[in-house]
Amino acid sequence: MSENPLKFVPQQGGATPPPVPAVQTYGLSRVYGQMTALSSLDLTVNRADLFGFIGSNGAGKTTTLRILATFLTPSSGRAEVLGHDVVREADRVRHLIGYMPDFFGVYKDMEVTEYLDFFGACYKIPANVRDKTVADVLELVGLSEKKGALIGALSRGMQQRLGLARVLIHDPQLLLLDEPASGLDPRARIEMMAILQELQRMGKTIIISSHILSELQTLCNRCAIIEKGRLIYCGPVQGVRNETQAGRVFRVRVVGENTRALDLLRARPEVVEADEEDGRLRVVVREDQAETGLLAETLVRGGTRVIEVREEELGLEEVFLRVTKGETQ
Ligand SMILES: Nc1ncnc2c1ncn2[C@@H]1O[C@H](COP(=O)(O)OP(=O)(O)OP(=O)(O)O)[C@@H](O)[C@H]1O
Ligand SMILES: [Mg+2]
């Protein structure tokens, strides 16, 4: 489990080496009958990324992950995992990935160790090293103490972690995790996130789809947003607001009534929205036009006394809601 798949060659002069792709899709499309589930998706995930895959219900996340996991063939376009084509080199790809589907059954009457040993055998891990491999993955997911337990007696959070242990058994370089934290309570989710961070530190590339965007924001370094099978954004989590032109949000406090201030702000072409919230004003300004001084100046010139103008950090969740139309399919 300790193999580091990163093969960065340090460059002279301390320059950061270019990222190496772990997953690349080129015009990836998938139709189900008349229905287009994925439409010409160009996705890049770099090695050692903890990559958040974001989209509303029916956006095409599971379809994409299933194609990368070689369970589904694309209708057109292609996808590569660590340089291997997922259709032509499906066998090779299967050994490089660990796919945890959104719903997976566990064998409730089996013991934890028995279950993992079974999957180890499926991956042809030799019997003499399987015990050690099983012990290693159990330790990694924090289930060492439950190794003799019946799976049916484990909590939901433990069963999810066992599912993760299962996909780690053959030491894959790329993990495809479809909503691994769904249905978990906050503590179990935090534990799951901590394990994923540990796996990233070990050099694994991880793609995780989730609806809990606040968690993805702190967890992931890069992300993609898809809507109705189309890619809206793919890049660093920090860049999502700028790139998607989601706008910038300011909180403004003025002396006295807010009505006049609202009128003044709404009259500016740069202002997309201005509303009253908790006695203060919440102002959304177009991305390229925003500056704190502009709002203050507008208000002061209009005769309003300003107490505070403060920019608010736009979270991933808010950006997501702004750049997607909320249409599910
Ligand atoms: N086997 C199938 N046959 C027909 N349509 C399908 C099939 N699988 C998925 N779809 C459709 O393709 C679209 C994309 O589905 P997909 O499951 O990839 O979305 P998702 O982003 O994973 O959604 P969710 O957040 O609900 O899991 C949806 O409209 C879905 O109804
Ligand atoms: Mg899904």
C-alpha cells in the first residue's frame, strides 16, 4: 500500500513540474435509447488529485464513473485511465482502479476478514500474502478491531468503510467513489473524509462524487461540475468562482434605512442582485467588475453613510447553485 505512483521528475530552478493526468476523457458521450446522459465530456483528473465530481441528480456522475470503471461503454468519444483506453484495455484498467458504486451489497453473514480474503483471491493475490494485505487495508480504514465480526453486525459507517477496504485490496492507483459518504452521520462522514485524505497522502488519485458540497470544498483540490451531461467546470476548487463567473458577494451596512441604499446599488449596471438580509444588504456584483470601493463610493455619493462593506467568500455550494439551473433529469 505504500507504493507512491507519482513519477514527477524534479525540474531545475524549483519550477513546479506539470501535473500528470490520471484520467482524461475526450468528447465522452453516452446515450440510453433516446436519452443523452453524457454529452461530449472533456475531463482531466491529475495524479494524486482528490477530485470532487459534482452534479444534480441525473447529471451523469454515475454514468461517467461506470464508464471509467469499464462497466459501461461510451456511445462516442473515449476515456483513458493512467494512459490506458477503458474500452480497448479494459482488463489493464480494472487492475488500476478501485470502484465503489453508490449502492453495493455486502454479505451480511460473512466475517469481515473472510469477505476481504474472498476479494483478495478474486484479484489473485497469493494466499501467503493475503493475510497481511487484509490486515493492512483493515488498519487503513480503522476496522482492525472488527476483523472477526459478522458484517451484518457492523454499523452503516463501518460497512461503508469495509466497502472502501474492499476496493483497496489490490492496491489500485485510482479510486472511483460514487457518493461514499451518503447516508452516514456527521461523525462517520468525517472519519470517511479523513481516510480519503490519508489515501491521497499515499499518492492515490481519488474521484469522489457527492452532494455534500461544503465537505468537498475542504477536502478536494480540484473538482468538476456537470449539469445534464455537460461539463460546466473542471479545475481547481479555488478557481471555480472566477471561472464560472458566479459573481462576488458583498455584505454592506449603512446608517439608517436600507431602502435608499438598495435603490442606489440596484441602479448600478455591475450589480446583479441587491437584497436585505438580517438588517444588512447582500449585494452580488458581476465577477469582472467587483471592487469594494465601487459600492462604497456609490452609496456615499448618493448621500448614504456607510458603516461596512465586506466581501464574503462564496462557497462551493453557492457557486454550484448559481451556475446550474437546478434542472434534474
Ligand atoms: N440504465 C439506464 N437506462 C436509461 N437511462 C439511464 C440509465 N442509467 C442512467 N440513466 C439516465 O441517465 C441520466 C444520468 O444518470 P446518472 O445515474 O449518471 O446520474 P447521476 O449524476 O449519477 O445522478 P444521481 O445524483 O441521482 O446519482 C439520468 O437521466 C438517468 O435517468
Ligand atoms: Mg449517481
